[in-house]
Amino acid sequence: MENNKVAEAKFEEAPTWVCWDIENCPIPKGCKAEEISQKISSALSKLNYRGPISISAYGNMNHIPPSVKKALSSTGVVLNHLHINSS
């Protein structure tokens, strides 16, 4: 299987939806919540994905400080609360 380094031409301008498991892939230490959206957009742009980007975070939002939720929301990240019972 070939590992592509950039988007195929037909996908360069296509909309991209990022589904983020915020519980198992939290904001990295030292990274500000308000920078996440821009970092994701920049990473996709380097791969030639230049279409509109939607970012949705999924997880138990009760464990995320209100200031972080506000910062993420202010940059367009859609927060989706999921509470999964472990029993």
C-alpha cells in the first residue's frame, strides 16, 4: 500500500471533517486551546487540503475546564458531549 504525502488533486478543495476524540487525544501540554483549530488547518494545508474544514470534538465534556471549552468553541470547534457508562 502506497503512503501518499499530499492530497490527490480531486480532494484538494473538498470539505474536510475532523472527528476528534478529545478524551483519548487531549490537547497536548503546552498547547493553547485557542491554537488547536489553526494547527489542524495548517497541518492539512501542508498536505494540500485547502477546502473548508470542520472540527468536531467528542468526549465527556464534564472533564474539560469551562475556559478550555470556551476557547475551543470560539475557534469553531464543535463540542459534542458523550457520556459512556463503563459498566
